[in-house]
Amino acid sequence: MEKLYETFSKKGVAVVGINANKAEDVTMIAAHCKEHGFKFPVLKDRENKIADLYGALVTPETFVINPAGKLVYHGRIDDSRNIKKVTSNDLTDALEKLLSGKALTQAEARAFGCSIKRMSGD
Amino acid sequence: MTEIRFGRLVPLVLVLSWALACTGASAQSSRTDSVEVIPIDHRQLLDIIKHDSGNVVLVNAWATWCKPCKEEMPALLKLKRDFEKKGLRLILLSADDIDVLDTSVRPMLKQFGVTFPTYIMADSSEEVFLTSMNPKWTGAFALPTSFIFDRKGKLAETMVGGKKYETFKNILEKTMRWGVGP
């Protein structure tokens, strides 16, 4: 995500990380961001309200909103957790198309990851 | 489509929901051969479920990098102990990359005390696996996910996220009752 932020923030894309896991507090999140050198803002969704609003189930799950405020892409960053096996950079492709004014060919690509531990969950 | 408004008109990416629990690899260095982990694709898995006549089958998709999966594992192993004689078959299916089978998957199963054969996903993608287990599922593929098949091999429940023993127990008892009688 940091690499994506470095690339696309220069092109006018705002990147926001949101942590909705009930087991992780702001101190833990801040330490993690520092450790990994994240430069993009990270917010804490304390009661999963944002996750619920967007219907987010996993980490990571991305949502791209166009300048008109419309959700235009939802889903995975790419198609493999193993960087050597990535064949499809879905989020990058969506952003590049959006920035170049082209129509997005794919509005959704199923995300895969850990479930979000919600306040109301087991 | 959800619409939100911002003062600045720029494209926005929400990484929702990035989390610490999913970012740490759990790789360990020692090779452990004592735990049997069999590569399997969705066709082979569905075949096992279909031919496991009379049992309720719980397929749990998990991964070594998934903290909620690890937290849930003791409950699953207790379910196996408590319900196996009543007709439960527990299938643990790792969604890890097969490259980490020896370095992460087997050592973690050993840590959990698993001695029965388990499986690792050999499908071309997680998408292929998920849609074969539950063709109606439209959301993200969240780990852990448990698929409960009734005694006739029909999908009865898809349980997303880490669950407690009691939650599983209630669903299993209900599913086991369905399979009894004419």
C-alpha cells in the first residue's frame, strides 16, 4: 500500500487506510504504521461503522471513489498474497483507468484476506 | 453504489480495512514431516464430501497468516473430539501458498496438536474454490470461513469469520438433526 500511495498520491489520488478490527487499538496501529513507514493517513473505525457502511468483510479490501463521490471499484489490491505470483494488479489498473478518463472494465474483484473482527462478532 | 462527498475533488482509495492481524507472516524455519497435508482442488474436495455418506462435514478454510483462524482452531479441534462419534467430519483446508507448506503450514498444525490428515488448497485461485463451495456467495472471501454440509452432502451453512465453540455447536446440532429420520 505504501508503494501504491507513493505512486498515486503524486497523481492526485488520496489514500486512506482504515482499521476496523476490534482487537487492535490506536496505539498498536500507530506502532505498526511507524514500523512499516506508512505515510498515508490511517483511521480507526472503532465501532465498524465504516466497515458496515461499505460492507467490508476482509483485510485488505479496497474501495475507489471517484471525484464525483461515486464508488467505482471495490475489491482486492491484486490476485495473490505472494508477490511473485501476482498476475493481475486490479487496484492499480482501476486507478490508472480512472486517472486517464477511461471506463473501468472491472468494478469488482473479489477480495481475499482475514475476516474483520467486529464489535458484534463472536 | 454508495456515494460520499468531499470538499476536494480527488479520487480516493479507502483501504478498508487494513489490519495488523492479517499482515504478519507466520513462517517458521523448521521442517516438520509428521503432519499429513494433502494438496486438493475443489473437485476432489466436493467428491470427498459427496461420498462421505451420513456424516456432517465441516470444511474450515484457514491460513497461517490469519490471526482469527489461529484463534478459532482450538474450538474446531474440540468440536472434532466431541462430535466425531456423532457423525462429524472436520476437514481443515489451508489457503496458504503451497510454497510455505513445510515452513509454515505443517509446523503450525503440529503446534495445534493436529495429527489427522489435513489439506491445502490446490485450486488455481481462491475464487475458484469459494464459488465451488458456495456458488451464491457474493462478498469477499474472508478467512476463516467454515462450510457445513449436511448428511446428504448439501451445503447447510457458510460461517464467515472466527467463531466460538458454542456457535459451531448450535449449528452442528441443528444440521445433524436435519439428517435424522425419513
